[in-house]
Amino acid sequence: MEALVDKAAAGSGFSGVVRVDRGGETFAKAYGLADRRHRIAMTVDSQLALASGSKSFTAAAVLSLVVDGVLSLDTRAREMLGADLPLIADDVTVAHLLTHTSGIGDYLDENEDEGDIGDYVMPLSAHAYATTDAFLPWLDGHPTKFAAGEKFAYCNGGYVVLALIAERASGTGFHDLVRRKVFAPAELADTDYLRSDDLPGRAAVGYVEVDGQTRSHVFHLPVLGNGDGGAYSTLADIHRFWAALFAGRIVPAETVREMTGPHTEDYGMGFWRKDGMLQMVGGDAGVSFVSQHDPATGDTSTVISNTSDGAWPVFKALHP
């Protein structure tokens, strides 16, 4: 295993961390630098950004509110949005948003946008996006693409809308809600939404290529992640999350089955599905992440990189 990963890492210049739990044995190793300017080495305990991989946390928090009776899968977004985001159709529900079948226009449309990963896409400075409400102007003004429930179309904005709905239904800020409903019961002590301008010492800096230069991604992403992504975590905590989820410590087993079941061909609620496996996947400027879990055996493979595409060659070597 180590020789296989070493070869893939060397061939791609990989910077990040890898962990494989298979057949009751664990392999974990770190490669490259967590901070290039200060020459700080990556370690298996480094905290790295997950990008859209943390949609799984958002889905778990929302479904926890469903279990509590605070929301239902049939709750219409309009009930919580009021006059905000008027272009979201009145029949869009929490279930539609969780499964990417809402049809709402996306503020960051990965299905259509063909820009470079190094582009500066935010309409305001990164520091402006520290709360969920701050995303409202960015989410607004995008026409509906298709009728709710008609088909699947991956939608980042839909998960920020879920964060808004969860906040307003629970009366708790999104970040605190996820900490209380997901991170605490799963005992994820090293997982959190970290400000990119105030990273703790164990957090890896993300790097992106801009005009032929390698730079920090601090101006490319919101200063604080939200419903559609941006949490930081460690290899050990990702492993704990899978274990806690299937042990029923976050939501009951019946809800886990609903969350991980096939709502569309390749997606559940917050998870991708592939050949019987579940995946958390994230990619953005200075971030690439994939964790694949086999519910039948408990085997898990996790690769996290602090570059935009570093995780993919290593994960492909593990799962050709």
C-alpha cells in the first residue's frame, strides 16, 4: 500500500494526506508541505479544507432537524425564506434541495461555468462572506432552470439555501448548529469551519495556480465556509464521521438509510453513490478531497490535498 501511494504521490507532486482503512488495518501518511512559505511539513494530523465534501455535514444537520420535528423533507423553502430569493419556486422543498433536484438557479454553477480554477469568482471581497445571510445577494437573481423534482443538477447554491432554512427554523446560526448536531455527537474535535485569515497552526494553507504563480487561495473562497462547503477536518475525524454516522450517533439508522439511499442515479442526500460505495467529494481553488466508504465492510479510503487537483491521481491509484 505504501509503495503504491508513494509512487502516485511522487508522480503527481502530491501535497496532502492519505488514509486507508481496509480489512481491520490502517495505513496513513502525509506528503509535502502544509505551509510552503514557512516550510512546515504536512502531517497525518493536519487540518485540511474539504470544499464541497462538507455538504455531507450540512445534510446531516438538516436531517437532524427533521428528526427533531423542526423541519420536514416536505417543508417548502418559501416558508423559511419569506420575501428573500423570490426566484426560487414556491414548490421547492427541503428534499429537493438535499438531492440537487430543486431546479433553482445556481450562484456557482459547476454544470455550466467553464472558468479557470484560479479565477476570482466572488462578487465581493472574501471577508464579506462570514455569515449565511451575507450570501443572499450572491444567491439572488438566478432564474429557475427546471421544475422542482424533474431531474438532478448539482447545485451549490441549494446547500447555502439549506443553511439559511436550517438557521431560521432552529434559531441557531449555521456553524453552531453543525457543531452541535454533527461534530459534537460524532466527536469530531478537529473538524470546524475555520476562517481562512485566522487559521490555527495545524491547518494547511491551500494553494492555487494564478497566472503561472502558486498563491494562497485566501482570496478565492469565502473567509468562512457555509452550507455548500468549506469545513476543515483531519484524516482521523473523517474516519470518525463515517463510523458515527453508521452507528446512529448523528441521526437514527432509518434516517441514515434515507440519507445514503439512491434518490437519483448517483446521489443520495449529501453523498455521492458509486458502485455500492458512498463518497464525500470536494474540489475548489486550493482544495481537493475524496473519501469513499463501503457500508458493507466499513472499508474507507480518504485523500485530502491542499492543491486544486492533487487528490485525484492518488485516489485513482487506490481505486483504478
